[in-house]
Amino acid sequence: MTLILVLLGAFVVFILSTLSGGGASLLLMPLVAVVVGVRSVAPVMTISIGLGSISKVILFWKHIDWNLFKWLFPSTVIGSILGANMFAILSTEYLQLLIGLLLISTVFQFNKKETPAKFKIKAWHFAPMGLVVSFLSGLIGGVGPLMNSAYLGYGISKESLLGTRSANAILLHLTKIVSYAYLGFVNGEVIQYGLMIGLSSLLAVYAGKIVLAKMSTIIFRKIVVASMVLSGGLMLWKNLPFIQEILQNI
């Protein structure tokens, strides 16, 4: 029964992820931890989200911005390998708090008027940003829609955002799972649950695409920002005991 509830929850999460341009990793963390334990969360999510990304790439193939993908490619591989290798030896609580606060800060974009940006995001800027984000993803398992503000600042369409982000996610999660396997964090149970949740994501992505086609760009941007705030809140909530410990020592 627990597994069925987790799969149903994953289905809903992946629909929301398709509509918001990402965030499934943070939303899935509490669900996955229920069935496999905290230590296996990162590799299970890597497999399941990788499968979900494959379906998004298939559905949004013609909208992928290959110029952006070119800049993201090397930094994603390098960053994810470095992050996965640090996964087992570093305390990641402070990083998760920082990322959570950063995601929550995007709430100020809700009622922001559309004015010309003072700093224009260019394609090559995604190389250093991709390096940092992929490193953090390998280190803590997932960072949610952390780069979505950059995609929106670049002026990308909602379909192109989903397709390009998913193409890069396949590369990211493939590199991560190979690294996790090499380090001994992948076993039969991890693969089993990763595939089961991943198959649930395939159906959810298709359902999300149907809804997305009827959604305006303005609503899409608001959902993206809302998902970033929610993801940040969940990341802080997941580390609530650590936050309480910090406050007690102040």
C-alpha cells in the first residue's frame, strides 16, 4: 500500500514538474525516503527523473535549444562527477539551506512587471551556471528548478525550456548514476524503485504536456516561480532539525 501511494504521489509530482519546468527531485525526496531510506534517495531519484526527462525530450524534441545544450554539455558532465564523488564524504546541510533560501527568494518575481532586464543572460553564461548546479545536484541528489530563472531571463519559450532542460537532465542523471554505481550506492532495490517511479513519470509527463499546450506564457512563468518557492520551502523543511540545532547554538 505504501508503494502504491508513493507511485500515485510520483505521478502527481511529475505532472506538476512538467507544468513548472522542474522541481520533481525536491518534491520526490520525502516520498522516496519512505520506501528506500534516506541514503538511497539520490540514486533512486536519479534513475526515475532520468526516465521522466527522456519522455520530455521525446515530446518537446523540436523545441530544444541545441545552442544552450552545447554550452551546458561539458560543465554538466564535469560538475555531476565531482558532486557525486563528494556525495559520501561531505555534510550537505548548509548547502541545502542556502539553495532553499535562494529558491524561496524567487517569490519576489510573482508580481514583477515585465521590464527590460539590466543584465541579459547569454548562452555562454549557462556553462559556469551548469557546472555549479550539476555539482550541487550530484552532491545532494537534486536542486530543483534552480536554473529556471536563468532560462526565463534568456527569453526561452515554455516548450523550449522543458525540452532543453530535459535534454541536459538526461546527461546529468546518466553521469550521476554511473558515478553512484562506481561508488557502490546502486543495488537491485535502487534500480527496481527507480524504474517503477520512472515509469510513473512517463505517463505523468504526457498528461502534463496536454495541460501545458492550453496554458498561457504568463501562467507558466507564475507556476515556475511558485514551484521554485515550494521546492525551497520543502528543502528547508527537510532540514528543520538542523536549522533548530543552529538556532540553539546561537
